[in-house]
Amino acid sequence: MSMVSTLDSGAIIKCYTSLMNQDEKIVLNQKQKEAVEHKNGPILIVAGAGTGKTRVITERIKYLISNNLAKPKEILALTFTEKGANEMLGRVDKIMPLGYEEPWITTFHSFADRLLREEALEIGLDPQYIILTKPQSFALVKKNLFNLNLKYFLPLGNPVKFIDAILTFFSRLQDEEVYPKDFEKWRKKLNSSKEEDGRWGELSAAYQIYQQIKIKESFMDFGDLILWVIKLFKERPSILSRYKNQFKYILLDEFQDTNFAQFEIIQLLAPPKDKPNLMVVGDDSQSIYKFRGAAISNILDFMGKYKNAESVYLLKNYRTTQNILGGAYKLIKHNNPDTLESKLGISKNLTSERREKGHPPKILLAQTGEEEAEMVVEEIRKLIKSKNYSYKDFAILARANNHLDNFVWALKRYGIPYQIIGNRGLFNQPEVSQLINFLRVCQDISDSASLYGLLNSEILDYNPQNILSALNSSKYKNITLWESIKEREYFSFITKEVEMAMNSSKENSVSAVLYNFIVNTKYPEKLLENENVENTLKTNNLNLFFRYIKNYESSEKASSINSFVEFLDVMIPAGENPAQAVLEDIDTVNLLTVHGSKGLEFSVVFMVNLTSDRFPTRNRRDPIEIPEGLIKETLPIGDYHIQEERRLFYVGMTRAKDFLYLTYAKNYGGVKDKKPSVFINELEISLPGKPTEGLPLFQNTKYKKYPYPEKENAFAPTYMSYSQINTYNQCPLQYKYRYVLKMPTKPSHALTFGQSIHNTLKIFHTQERKGSLTGDLDILKIFEKAFIPLGYENSAHIKKRREQGKEMLLNYVKTRKGNFGVPKFIEEKFKLTKFEVPLLGFIDRIDYKNGEYEIIDYKTGSLKNQNFVDKNEQLTIYAMAAKDCFGITAKTLALYFIEDNVKINTARTEKDLEKEKGAIDEVITSIRTSSFEPKAGQRCRYCDFSKICPAYRNYLNY
């Protein structure tokens, strides 16, 4: 229970009210106002594209707090994506007073994870569980494949053939809230052939065994998070009651994207019979995630379940011109009668609030896919020449990622800057694939394909003629490419690097070996020589790949180059390909899928490759379809696949503000010409008679270097932390390398050891507060699971550090009662909004002892003196956060040095806090003005970037 509830809540609310009343007045239209000021009971907000639904939700939160209807912690706002949750939280930050207590604004999965971490022990779960991605789930099934009692779904000629299909099937069962016992119960009632019953029996047993494996090994997938919360609420009514009482108001965004199980959580927290304060916001016309399990019936049937619910329809569009909206409405009406419009007897024809009617959608027809791309690029060039648009105003939307390839090449030919935006593609980026090739060669030097790719990479920059000569020699002599380059002095650098990596990998982590390789190649320095956006993207992608490796290493008991490459060999075929880096506020053309465009808007939109087999796509059914008897959502009357594709087309159309181009080609390389998409016909626009002729195809045969413009406000952070402030104060250039350019770093054992200790103490005290510890020695079991064996010199180093950690923790539990009070806050998150950008952080603990509060920060480093503690900036920030965010004035602040089992106390005055505020303001201003002068000196020896930093080299030479 948060200590805020024990403070003067009325005074806090008055503070919120007075501060928010000073804010600039937000103008709402009549329907938006009705939604925001709705008093009590359930309500459905039907929010069409571009009608300001996020504003309605954020203003609703502000309204509830400022009118004393709820405290922030009594508001739960759920949405479908992290992006949506962050956008909502960002908007709430702007309209709320300084240091406010945050409402629960989160995704379903983050909400479920937060609950389970707190309550896991109540239903026999390990609160230190690890959340699996789908590729990690694939690896887990593969590892246990012969223990799942499979026969039909385990062909011995290709044992992994059905793994992906089985996981998809299990995921769909979870979406429908089907537990293993439910599946088996259904199977036993099934009147089917012996062969069919055998297949369902296999799957039922495998589902049960797979769940048991995950529980035993403390794993969860995303579907488990939702099902376990439902189980928690149903089996522990007292816990459900506590959360029902806490959340007086529940807001649910993107309601059309929820699945059956997610909506079940909402109905448990806000049962229809209670006439709850539940606001759901959505648009059935934009339900596009059926492939993820979204149940459109949730929004279509809401008024039937919550019979006393009110409804508000937001139909005033502030984004798109009327001519485009009119076409979109003609299209989506073809989904009747499976729409809210039909079910509720309303009109959802959006009305544009823009003065000009604008241009109707324009159809462009080309002969080939290449010519279609040239045509689109030519239109972009024309509009750029008009001086009315920048590159960032353009978006090229495709149904699938590979449909964008022709447009990438065309943009390259004309030297037009572009970015591919999406949640995939990291492994395909050249700067990352070259490192994967290096690791593959280290694993197997006879892998000539990977070696050839490495030799041709940017990181080595070898002459192609020399590579070709070595390749031809290997074929002529019938030897491997590795043996061929070993004979040539020209390739001595890479052969030595591979051999060095192979030797050092026995005692060093993958990330450490890879870090040494890229530093030795001086590749980071090459990227730093010309700090354009292209190189910044490359640096960010390298950082993402290193982060991916470190995540792997932290979850694996034994990691090596061999095991990591084997891991990739399982993951990549299973579909693993993480998101690549994206830079915001940059003047580039945007390429993305229509799914990826959801929630975005662009002045000019090109929807491309609009032929009958590309958009809509063919209906590819799941290899193992969930039986109708297990589907709990209400299925539509019409063709659900075409309806889903039509809604996706509608989403693409409504991203456009000024111009919408619909393009397709007669031929994409097949024998037969393609027909235009049925959706184009539904717009009731006349089609071109023949392809446009005279396109300047390939007139620019020489690729131009991307003239990437500088990023606007390139160095402006979206938030700050103590670590960022401390880094900037130590050396502004180090800050730039770490937080702006995001240069990869070698893993640090000091950092991971500190994380291991911090996580152990957090879990220990959380369980202690719940009364679920069996004794103080539980801390050792917790530490064993929390220990991160990353960044150490070798296995002996890991062993000694682990033993030292146990000794430190045992000393702590023996003496803690004399040193500490009762922890009231444990790892408490705070957000200070009094600065130009929010300051975020976590306070390790706040104790309550003898009627006074004490702030404590754990330190795993060497013991410091009193002067260090008195001047410690981190404690000053924590004192400020406790006062502004929690209403707590701590009399004592302390650093607890765990290794020495010593706690050193200090205090802070109001003057100290004011001085610190001024110092932080100065740092933020310096960062925003791109002031990154280096502070070279002796401490540079310990900097992660000393090997690539020109300032440190100059310092040594001087």
C-alpha cells in the first residue's frame, strides 16, 4: 500500500486543482466535452480516425482528479501498445502539475506483469519469472520437443516442422481464455474419428506439459500473463476486491484491439452488474489485429453486456480532408452488417473540420513494380519542388514489408533520404549482419558463405577484386575460403581477429568478444568521423544488437559464441528479427507497413502494390486452427478475412491529411497481369485505362549518397535520469556517446553485480512485507536466481563474485534490524516534472522509523567518506522526489555500502534542493544546445569510450 494514502490527500488534490486551473484552456467540441465530463457508470466512446480520442482520455484523467472524483492511483488507463501508453502518459504529463502521483497508465501485459510480480506467491508462482518472446518460446519447445508426447506433430524427418504452428495454436487458446483442463474437457466430449481424436489428444497433452515446463523453469509468455491474472482474480477474491476498490475509474483505449481474455480481466475488475465507472474508447472500423487474437466482438457487443451504458460518438475529424474521408466511408460501409453502425443504428460518416475539401484519392497505374516505384518517387519530387512539403511529410505504405523493396531502391537512385519504420529488420541491417557473419565464422571457420559476407562488409572495407581472387583460388584448389585467405598477407587482420576471438571466447562473453573486435577495426571511429543521420542510425542499430546479446547472456546460465550462434539459428527461422533503430524529428520519407502506420498521420500518403492478391492478401489459415467449440468471441456473419483487410485499407486511407495516392502495377514479375484491388473498386473512382508511359526508369543508374539532413533538436532528451546528469557532469562528450549516439559498450561486471544485489534486496523486502519468507536465508535463494553472470573476466571471477555476494547479503540480514527501520517504499518509481524534461528514477527504499522518514540508497562499490555522502547528488535528487512526488520530507538520507555493511547518514535542506534544481536546469540547457565539450583527464582510463575518443588520445599525446 502506497504511503501517499496516509498523507493529507485532500491537500494534494487541492494542489492539483489549483495548479491545473492555471493551465491554458483546452478547447473541446461538444461531443468530446460530453465524454470527458461523463459522471458515473459505463460508457462507450466511438472515436473515428482523427477525432481526438487521446485528447479525450487525457482530459478525462485531468477532469477526474481536478474535480476531486479520484486520486491518480485510483485511475487505471489501459491500452494495447507501449507506444500508445507512452503517448498517453506523455500527454498527461503536460497537463498535470509538478511532481504529481501518476495514474496507472499502461498496456495490458505490463499491467498483468505488475500485478503478478506483486501477487505471484498467492497462487504459487515464482515472482522472479522471466517473460519469453515468441522466438524464445520456440527455443524452449525445441529443447523439450521429445518430452511433449507428440507423434503426428513430430515428423522425425523434420522434427521442428510444427513448432511454430503449435505455439500459434497455444497462443490462440490463451486469447480465448482456454486453460489446459478446458481443452482436455472439450476433447473428451468430442465425437470424432480415431485419427482426429489422436491429433487433438496430442495437442491437449502437449499444452498441459508445456505449461508445466514453463512453471517449473519460471518462464511466462505474454498469454500466460493474462491467464494468470484471471486465475488470480477468480481464486483469490480478496485480492480482486482490493484492486476493484482501488480503481474507481477504468479507461480502456483501442478497445477494438483487445482479445477475449483481456476483456475478461476488465469484466472482473468492472462487472456489468456493478454499473462501474468504465470508459471504453475504440473504433470498430480500425480493428486490424485479428492475427494477434483481437476480438472485434468485444466492441460490437459492449452495449449488450453493459446494458445501462451510455454512448458518445466522436465524428469530427481534425486530420483529413473531406474528399478523402468520403472515399474511406464508401469503402468501410461494405463491412455492414458486422459493424457498430449497423448494430447501433448510427452513422459513422466522419466530417472534416478542415476548410478545404481537398483532393480526392488519386489512382496511379504502372506497367511493372519498378515503374510503380519510379512513379511514386517522381510524385514526391514534384511536391518537394512546390516548397509546400518536406520529406518527412511523405509516407509510403505497403501491406507487407517486402512490398517496399522497389521503393527503397528508387529512393536510393534519386538520393532521397528515407527511413524504414517498423518493428522488424534489425538483423537485416548491414552494420548488424556483418557482426552476425563474424560470429558465425568464429563458430565455424569453414562457413565460407558467412566469411564471404564478412569480407565484403563495410567494417573491413576490403578490395572486392582481392576477395574475388581468394574465392576463385579456393575453388581452384578445392579448399575452404578460410584456407585461401590464410595464405594471403592482405587478409591477415581478419584472420588474426577471428583466431583471437575464438581463443578469448572460452573465458569471455559474446558481447565482450564482439566489442573488442569492432574497436580493433576502428569502425566506431569511422562512424564518428561524419556524424550524419545515416551513421547515427548505424550506431543505434549496433547498440540495439549489443543490447540483444546482453539480454541473451543475462538469461543464459552458460553463454558462448557457439551457443549464441546456435540460438540465432533457431530464432531467425522462427521469425526473430527485432526492431531496427528509428530517429524521430528527422526530414526523411517514411516507409512502413499499413499495420505500422496505425496512430500516425502524414500530409501525403502513397498506398502501394494495390492488386487483388497483395491487398487484400490471400486468406492463409493457421496450420492448426482453433476449433469453433473453443472460440468464445462472437464470430461475424460475413467474410471475416476480407472485412479485416478492408478495415486495414481504411486505416491506411485515414492516415493522409492532404493527398492520398493509390498505386499499383499490372505486373510484378509473373506470367499473368494483376487485377486492381477490389477495395479500389469499392471507392467508386474510375480506374486508369492504361499504365502511365514515359517514366524516366533507371535514368539515374548511379546511386547517390543519402543527403540526410541534420536531425531537428537532435540532442533534446525526452526524459532525464540521475545517471544521465552524472555522466554529463563527468564528461559531456561521454554523455553524447552513451545517450545521443548510443555507442555500444563492453558489459560491466560492476554494473551487473550491482543490479544483482539491488534486485535481490527488492524481492527479499517485498516478500518480507507480504509475510511470504520462510526465513532470512531465503535471501540466498533469491540471489541465486537474480545473479547476472555478465561482464566478468572468466568463470573463476564469476564464482568468487557470487560467493562474495552471498557473504555480503548474509551480513546484511544479520545486522539489518539495528541499522534500518520498516521499509515503506521499495524501489519506488518517481517522475519530477518541474524541469524542462521529466526527471525519472527509482528510490531504493524509504524507511519509517520513530515517526520519521529515511531515504536509503544501496551502494555495491567501495566505502566512501562522510564528505562524499554529504555532497552526493543522487541523494539530493531523491530528497527532492520524495518531497514533490510523495509529500515526504525525509529527515535522514543515507548511503548503505553493502560490501562493508556500513550506513553513512546525511541530511538536505530546502536550500540544497533549490541549488540542485538550478544545477539540473543548467545541464538540460547545455544538452539542448548541443554543448558536448570533452573533459579529458586521468578518469578517462575508466571510460567505456576511451579507445575511440579523440579527446583522450590528444590528452595522452599532450
